[in-house]
Amino acid sequence: MVSILIQMKLAALRRSMTSERAAWEITGGGIGLILAAGTVLLSTMRFDDPSVVIDLLGLVFALWTLGWVVGPVWVGGESILRADHFALLPIPRYRLAIGLLGAAFVGVTTAVTLLAFTSLVVYAARLGVESTLIAVPVVALHLVFVVLLSRVGVSLFGAAMRSRLGSALTAVMLAAMLVVAQSGWMVYVAIQTSGALTRGFPPEFSMVVRALPSSWGLVAVDAAGRADWLQAALALAGLILLTLFLLGVWSWRLGAPRTAQVTVRGPRGRANETRTRIRRARRLRGTATVVVKELRAWWRDPLRTFNFSVAAAWALITCLLPVTFGATTLLPWAAPAIILMATVTSANLYGQDGSALWLTLLMPRAERYDVRGRQWAWLLVFGPIALATAFLLTALSGLDWAWPWVLAVLPALLGAGAGLVVWTSVMAPTPGPDPCLRRDSPLDHGDASGVAIMLFWIGLLPAVPAIAVVAAGALLDNDLLRWAGIPVGIATGVFLAWWLGRIAYRRLQTRGPEMLYLLRARKPSRAKTGQAQPSVVDAMSRKQRIIFTLCVSLGWLPLFPQGLAPLGIKLAGAHETRVWFLALYLPEAWQWPTIAFMIALGLLTYGVAVRLYWAHNTHRRLASASPQDSARA
């Protein structure tokens, strides 16, 4: 049974491995290998207090386990082999659970995680032969534990998201996990400044870290090195029992009765109230109709509730977390963070609606009204909460200098977000199960993580003109120029909302049928002679598509974290905050050249992607033009 399911998954992966997906697998695998190598390197380090290594490894193992829980939920729920595919087969649930568990080990993430967990064997080799012999099976047991925890987490989160309240609670928990995962630099700074690497961690911290199930294998290995066989046996027994419990929970979830679909219910009321609403709806025309429909979707659809709650919770937790250390610097930036994350979570509106697009395509000239209505509804949903958060938290922070910065950035991000959500939804829709076919939960959607990562960084660019004006006013000590950033931000947001929306509805008018086929069949249509041409990226060769995807997905690494971020730290004078920025660890004479090199490398990477896209777009236009036009060109 296990071998059959593994062969099925390998066949599915082989047939779905497009050049774009291969590029993302290479990118993710490369980053994972770097993190895994860092975990192994950590296990070889020596400190004055031997318990420091155990505490650090326990913290890192907890982050790896957290990633296994958050990752599948964020990218779209279950794996390639779904339990629903085998619901009608006469297979005992425990056998199906074991088979799917074996198939879950086939993948790049499992191999990378196994490499990271081998750091436990490296650490055990320092303690003795007994610890090493125990560490080898503990690594395998820990890998089984995290895979099972991931499957159970996806199943339970999916069950909770069948209602709007459950979706909101799930979103808050996921946002909290994301903040914990991304705030590792805060932990690093706190550890570095507290002197814990030399004196050791407080006993309370060590007790909490070692009490986590992700550290039980580490505790068993360390106890074996001290010949404390009772503690080693208890830790191993606890990990085995917890793994068996997770296997039982997953088997039970596989045998749970299948629900038909997630039902988005409307408000209850009498028949005359319903007729009144219908009469009012008939008075609406064009964009107003779409606005009303979209606002109701944002209120009633559990997936929309999840997207809204993730954006708000992630931004608020991220900016409120430093307050626990007495720092209020991030409070004014909570509102821009809400808009930025809302742009990321809302970037697949048409993909989430599925084949409902045919209703828009069959209505004459409805594409423009649909796009503009979605933009206005998005602004009405996220605009009020962003404005209220901006005024409230900026006032509470007591940072008066932040007012022109926030008021200039916020309208730029709002307008750009309203344009980017529809532009991305039309230009790069991610197909998933049709809403009427969501059998388990709204988490079962298309994997738009690649688009979301790129959009997170692209969404920052519209704020650059307003920031430049405010920064110029701050450097010149000119109040008029500083506050002039607000009209610049408003103008930038209005222009981008109008321009990107115009591109979106024109694209929908020309490529709507192909987009509908993609959303229905979950694969692009094969364009025939005389029909619509493939997209620019699809027209590239396999090698060029991989290069293009790698450049777009990796260009932000040298540009933002290793270039612009240390540049801002150097200009602000916070030289002690080095975190993971390479330039700040070098001698003073090499810092500015390294920052310049990283920025140039990032711009060069994006330049290669733009050049590839521009060349193929020009070639496609010339190929589709008439002979006279080609001769003139």
C-alpha cells in the first residue's frame, strides 16, 4: 500500500513539474539547504556553558516544527494525494493513514528537514557512543512526528474554517505563528545583548524550550550523554506516544464523514424582507452592483474572512510585539503593514471565485464594472481599519515625527493595493477547487505562495515616491517639503489604482475565455492557430523560464535584506543592530562597498528578468503584426 501511494505521488509530481514549479522547487530547496546547513553548524559550536547548545538547538527545532505546521496551511491545505481520493475504497483508515504518511515523505521539504535534524546526530557524537546510537532512531522518529503534526494541523484547521468565526480564529493563530517564525532576529538580538551565550539562558527559558515536544528527542540524547537513563527513556516514550496519538487522530480524521461543501449562508429574514432586498438590488447598476456583491462576499465567505483576519492580525501582532520590550517604533507602521499583507492575501480574487467568472464574461461590457467594483469593495473593506489603526497607534506611540511618513505612505499603498489585487488576479490567477466543490474547508485552494512572495516586495515600491519627498524634507529640515509627501502619496495611489485596474479589465476583455478555462480545468488552454497567443512567460523556452523565475524570486534577497536594509541601518546610525546583514559584520572600510554591491546585484538580477520579458514580448508583438507593420518595425 505504501509503495503504491509513493509511486502515485512520484507520477503526479513528475507530470506536474513545469518549468515554473521546478524553479520554485530549486529556490525553496536552496534556501532550505542553507537553513539546514546552519542548523548542523550550530550543533558543532562550543560555548562556556554546555547547556547553551541544547537550548539553541531546541529553539531551532521548534521553529522547524512550526514551519511544518504553518507552511501547508498557508500554501493551500492538503498535499497532492488527498484523502478524498480514497474515500470510497474499502481500505481501513489506519492503513490509509500509514500509506499517506509514507507518501508524505516524498518531497524536497522532507529531505531538507531530515538534513537539519541530522544535527542531533552531530551533537550526540560529542557526547559519546550511547548518545549517538540513540540519536539515529530519534532523528527518524522526530521526522515522522513533524510530518504527522503537519497533516493533523491541516485537517484540524480545515475543520475549524468551515464557519466565519472559525476562519477568523484560525487566521489569528496562523498570523501569530508567522510572527513567531519571522521574529527570529528579535530573539537573536535579545540573546546577543543579554550575554546568554556566555552565562547561559535563564532556567525558566531552558525549562520552557525543553518542555516542547520538538525538544524531547534532544532531551533524550542529552540525558543519555549524562547516563541519566530514566530521563532518556521518559523523553523517548513521550515522543513515541505523542506520535502514535497523532497517527490515531489522523486516522480518525480520514474516517470522518465527508461534508458536501462549505456553505456560505445569507442572512435570515422573512420573505418580504428578501423581496425588498431584491428590489433594491435591481436599482443598482454597473459598478455599484459589483461593490454590493463583493462586500457581501467579504462578509459571508469563510475564505475572505480568513484573508482579512490574517492581514489584520499579522500586522498588529508584528508591530505590537516590540512594545513588550519597551520599543514603540513600529506602532505607526501597523496600518501600512495591514495594507501590504491585505494586498498579498487578496491577490487571487478570481482564482478563489473559480468558474463564477463565466457570469461576468456573458454580460456585455461587464469586465470593466467587475474590476472597478472589486477595487472599490477592497478599499471599503481595508481602508477604514487602516485609517483607524494609523491615527490610533501613531498617536499612542508618541512619535510626532512619524505623522508625515505614515500619512504619505498609507494612501500610496491603499491605491496601489487596490490596483495590484485585480491586476495580479487577472495576470497570474492561481486555479484551485471550485468554491462549490470545496469538500473540506476553504483552506483547499490553489498554491499562490510564489505570487504572494513577489507581491509582498512589489507592494513596497509604490511608497517610494512619497518616502523620497518626505525624506528630502527631513534631510533639508523643510516642513513644507516634508508634508508635501502626502499629496504625492495620494496622487501615486490614485494613478496606480486607475492604471492597474485599466490594464486588468482590458486583459479580462481579451483573455477572459482562456482565463475561465484555466480556472475550470486547472491548466492553461492549448492555443490554436488564429486563436489567442500564449503569455510572454509561456512563450519562453524551458531554460529561459527557469532563469526568469529564479531572477524574479531571488532578486529581493540581495536588494532588500542585504542592500537596502543595512543601508537604512547605517544612515540611522544603529550600527549595533547587525542581525543577519552581511555588510554590518565586515570591517568599516568594506561595509559601504558591500552594500553597494548587494544593491547592484539585486538590480542586475531584476534587470535580467525584465530584459528576458521585454525581448520575448517584443518578439511576440512583431510575430503577430501584419507584414507592413513588421517591415516598418
